[in-house]
Amino acid sequence: MEKIKFLLNGCDICFVAQAPKDITLEQLLEQCNRIEPDWCACGITDNRIDEYGEVEIDIDYDDVHKTDEDVSCKIKEKII
């Protein structure tokens, strides 16, 4: 089984993780929701999503953009 490596990144902690290359986002979120870091973490999860308000980053099949320019991140230009 082919796997991909990635970071689950938080404020004070991060983990190098791997998952099957063909995992769906739904399956990945289900498993990430089970991780409870020992201190502050803000990585990938859908736990408590209703508490956070409006969508700030919109991801599509071939693009990503901010829905509000005040969001504290930069999005790199797409490499063609």
C-alpha cells in the first residue's frame, strides 16, 4: 500500500504522520478527530466546527483562495 507523509501542525506541537495515498478526506478527518495532543493543537479536525463561524479558506479541485482578505495566511500562486 502506497502512503503519503504530511504534518499535523498545531500552535505548540506537530506530528509527522502518514496515511494511505488513496484515503478520502472524510476518512482522514474521522481518524484525526481521534487524536488528542498533550497541549495546544490546531491541525486538521472537524471537531467543534460549528463554533468557529464563517468559512475563511475555500478549497476546490484545482484552486484555493481566501474568502476574506483579513485571514492570517498567504496562498501561493498555482504552479502551472
